[in-house]
Amino acid sequence: MKTVLITGGAGFIGSHLCEHLLRDPKVKRVVCIDNLDPTYPVKYKKENLSLLLPSKKFKFYKKDIRDRKALEAIFKKEKPDYVVHLAAKTDTRSSVHEAAEHESVNILGTLNIFDLAKDHKVKKVVFFSSSSVYGNTAKPPFKETDMLNFPLAPYGATKIAGEVLAYTYFFNFGLPIVCFRIFNAYGPRLRPSLVLYKWVESIMGGKVIEMSGTGTRKRDFTYVGDIVEAVDRALKADVGYEIVNVGNSSPITLKELLRIIEKVTRKKALVKSRPSSKASVELTYADVSKAKKVLGWKPKTSMEKGVSIFVDWFKENRL
Ligand SMILES: NC(=O)c1ccc[n+]([C@@H]2O[C@H](COP(=O)([O-])OP(=O)(O)OC[C@H]3O[C@@H](n4cnc5c(N)ncnc54)[C@H](O)[C@@H]3O)[C@@H](O)[C@H]2O)c1
């Protein structure tokens, strides 16, 4: 029946989404575009792809979303019914020093995807935005209607730009687009630069954990399986243009995260404090009432369960 095109499908969240769609009998074809960006080891992305490539329903194109001609040929050939756009430069901190690269992938690349989705009459686009759009000024819990003028890093600014461009494609061409503001995703295949990964790696290797500041910053960690379920619901929902928070709505401090890791691994962490990054927000906290109303979605996975799944995966795949 339907062909779903996923950009960034070789990455952490994208590979889970591809896996989920390949299991869905109603999905005929899953097309993935990813340039295997080397921000973290390409071998991890190849490992993710190796789980998907055996399926006859899966097709992979190693292409850059800034390459409009290449994208156009793929859209023409594959005729996707739906697009989920995850491809992006994703590192908040490095975006401060590599703003131009983040701008070109996350804005120009995103524009290419929206424009081709419009040209090829795609039924719906799900665009992955981020909780980074809220910066430090939103009042907790963060609502989709909060003001967004003060993101702390270029990464967040590019995601705001993506959401705003999405609206213009809905307004002028009626292209249905759901923008997901994702809050601190985690789970198997997590990016190695993220805190849960780094801490589990250190604790398993008996190394010292680096705690940013005093560990009082709070994060609304959201399990990747719950995010995939939200995408599934968005693809099926009858919507025009919507911005939707996808978060756990239950933030914990970094110190609490460490306690959970210690409990799950049954190991005591050695901790040293390091200065916090200026571009790192104090708090992320999603109000998910809109997700419930529009998609009938709410987070299901407790932190302890999610961390335990992650640790099991880490032991099997990274030790
Ligand atoms: N992981 C999180 O906590 C989180 C939070 C908020 C938003 N998001 C968003 O979710 C999406 C997926 O994030 P992730 O954590 O899976 O990251 P990821 O880095 O694992 O995945 C992104 C993928 O995009 C690909 N990519 C990068 N530049 C590209 C380009 N020019 N052309 C084609 N492909 C390119 C990368 O190779 C990678 O496989 C991103 O848009 C990210 O901004 C993630």
C-alpha cells in the first residue's frame, strides 16, 4: 500500500522507526536517505543499517539532503506517500562553533525535503524538531504555544526555522506537516555523545564519570519506542499543520539519572564535576496534553525500565 521515506534512517531514532515500519504489513516499502555523516562513528550507522538491509521492503540511498538533484531523482523513482524527516546535524554544543554546517543541513536540507514533498503530493510529512527550541525562557512544563525567541544554540535556531518553513508549506500548498518537538530521546543505539551513553560506558569500564556542574540540571528523558509510537500515530492521524511535544513529561535531575544507572548496573560511580556548557539548558519538561488530544499518545516507558533496556543493549553491543 504505502511507501514511507525516512531521512536520517541510519541514525539512532531513524533506525528504530525503519524497523517498526518494516514490521507493519500495511507498509509496502521503506526508503531511507542518509549520508552517514561522520559526527559519530560511521560503523554504528552501518550496524544499524545491517538490521534493515535484509528486508526486501527496505531501500537505502547514501545521499546528502542538501543535494536537491539526487533527492529529486529518489522522489521521482520511489513516489513516497509519507515522509518522516529526521536527517540533521544534531549536536547542540558543536553547533555553537559549527553554525554554518548546522544551518545548511538543518535549514536548506529541510527546505529541499518540504519542497519535494509538495511537488510529489506527499500525503503527510513528520518533521523532527527539538525541545532545544524552548531555550531557558519557557515556563515549565513547556507548551507548544510558548514563545521561542531565545534558543541557546544555533541547533535550536535551525529547528525553529524548520518549523516555521513547515507552516509556509502547509499554508501555501496544503502540505500536511506534523512537527515533533522531541525531548531527550534515549534507548538502544543511542548516540555515543549523549549523557546516558557516556555514563554507562564509564561505569561499566570503571572510569570516572564527568558530571556537568552539580548535577541539578533536569532532563525529560523520552524512550525511543514511545517516540516511534508517536510517529506511527501521526502518520495515521487526520491533521493539517501541528506542532506537538513528544516527551516523558517527567524530568529528572542528572544526579537522579546517575542513581538509576547505579541501581540498574549494580555498580557505584566515581564522579568528578566539570564546568557546564553555556549552551546547555537548565531544564527540559514537556507538557504532553496536546499529543494526547491530537494523537491519543502518551509516554509509557518508565526511566528505570528504559535505562535497563539500554544497559542490556550496551552490554551486548558495546562491551
Ligand atoms: N536524540 C535526541 O535526543 C533528539 C532530541 C530532539 C530532536 N532530535 C531530532 O531527531 C532527529 C534524529 O536524531 P538522532 O538522535 O536519531 O540523531 P542521529 O545523528 O543518530 O541521526 C541523524 C541522521 O541524519 C543523518 N544526516 C546528517 N546529516 C545529513 C545530511 N546532510 N544528509 C543526509 N543525512 C544526514 C546522519 O548520518 C544520521 O544518521 C534529528 O532531527 C534530531 O535533531 C533528537
